[in-house]
Amino acid sequence: IFDAAESTLGSRPMGFRVVPADRPEVIAVAQNSSGERCLAFNDGAGMSNRWEPFGYLEADYQTGTTTATFTLKVDAATEFIHEWRDPGVSPFLTGPSVVFSGSRGVVVRGQVVAPLPVGEWITITISSTQGAAPRWSMVVRYANNTTFSLNNQLPVSEAWTRTRAFYFISNAATTSTPCVGKWAISNES
């Protein structure tokens, strides 16, 4: 469980690994002019790779149902990816994968599936079975309390059966600062 509102400015969540590791300013708890705190992903054209900065939480869920809930606020330039991966094999395997694009909306498998308001908090809940024949679902709750649901989705990689890491990736090609407010991840076997 992580909550930026209860975190020290400039800090990172415990156990959250960040790339590039030598640039602590690219992902850190920040505060906006209204006093609101979030885990800011400070992306820009000067990053070595488009898919930087990113961070991930390690886990090892092989059975049961795993649920990840997090809050997110994007700007117009945001291209933010949330993926569940098994990096224990090469190439890594991907389960649920969602792009939150400030210019396009919520994107799954290259298709826009829902709108994404810029500058507003949304709450995303993704649940997936682990093990044989996994399926995942997602609920997006908007600031006005309306929801969008997507159900019975296949993993990106056919051979994906377990989650060893949860990735949060800023993939913008320009200056962008998506913010994660909090998250909670659980597994029920």
C-alpha cells in the first residue's frame, strides 16, 4: 500500500525500483500549488529511452486472483503504461497492459476503450486470475463517480501465467508529469 498524501516530499515508495536509478528527481513524491501530493513521473525528451522513467514493484503471484488499484492524474502529453509482467523469463511475458494517453484516452491492445480526462483523478482497478488460462478485467472510476468496465481480457503474452512485477511506465516523447496518488495490490489464493 502506498499513499503519496502520507509520504515525505522527494521520497519514493518502499520497494519501488526506479529506472534510471541514478536520477532520483525523475520519480519522486511532489506537491502541486494546491498542496496535493503525488508520485510524479517527470518525463521529458532528455531521457535515454522513450520508456523512461519507469518504476516497478516486485511480487510473485502464481495462483488465485490478484487485484491492483491505483489513482492517476494525467496531462495532455501523458503516455502512461501500467503492465503486469513476468520478467523471470526472456523475453519477459506480459499479462494485463493498459495505456493511459492524455491525447487519446484509455487504450488496450491498441484500441481506445474509454475516455481519459486530463487534470482529473481517476481510480483504476485491475483484477486477474493467475495460473492456467488467466483472464483480467478493469474498472475505471472517474471523478464524477461514473465508471467504465472491461471484462474477460486475455493477457498480452499467451504464455503469461504469473505476475512477478507491476510496472508503471512514463512513455511520453516530450515533457509530461503523470501522477500516481496511491495504490494497493493484493492476491487472494
